[in-house]
Amino acid sequence: MKKILFLLSIFLVLNSCSIDEGEKYHFELLAVEEAIVPDSFELDGVYEIKLKYYRPSNCHSYDGLYYDKYLNTRTIAVRNVVFERDNCNPIDAELAEVSFDFHVTNNGSYIFKFWQGTDANGEDVYYEVEVPVI
């Protein structure tokens, strides 16, 4: 009897679930227009780095940073989620600002490569800043 009740319960649970597609969206990397980085770091310090970027439409929403590290090089871009709606409107020249805390763990210099989009050949373009650790 318990087995039949258990199987019936499983059957009801599986049949009552429906998959709703929900709102469609995709992710998009946006170019860093301006980066505010300290002139130098101290070992084991924590520093705020500010980034400014243009939000193209009201359907773009900040979703974090693309952040890649290799040795003392950091590659950074702004990641947005873009909702695929019919009522998206462009935003004219609205410079948005985000920041993150950077913890200095190595000696030498850090090289920050802020992604600024692609050129006519489809190659990535970066604004590079070298910050020494003193």
C-alpha cells in the first residue's frame, strides 16, 4: 500500500510541473569608457576600482564583471543582461558607474586591461593601465 501511495505521489508531482519559458534574455559585454585606478598599490591592501560605461537601452541591466586573471594581468569588461522585449528604448549618453574591490596579493606591477570593444577587423581593443606595487 505504501509503495502504491509513493508511486502515485511521484506521478502527481511530475505531472503537475510545467515548464514556463519566462522572459527571454541574453548576456552582453559592454565597453569600459573610463577606469579610475590608483597610481600605486601597497602589498596586501584593498583598493576600490571604479568603471564607467554607457548603458545602451532600458533593457540593459548590470549583471557583474567579466574578470580574467593571468599572473599579474587582469582583463575586465562590464557584463549586462539584456532583456529581449518589444518596448526597449535607447538611453542617450547615460554614463553608468560600477566599482569593485581589488586585493593586492603580489609584488611587482599589475596590468589592467579594460575592454573597450572591437575594432574594424573584429579584434579586441583594450585600455591598459600598469599600477606598481610599492
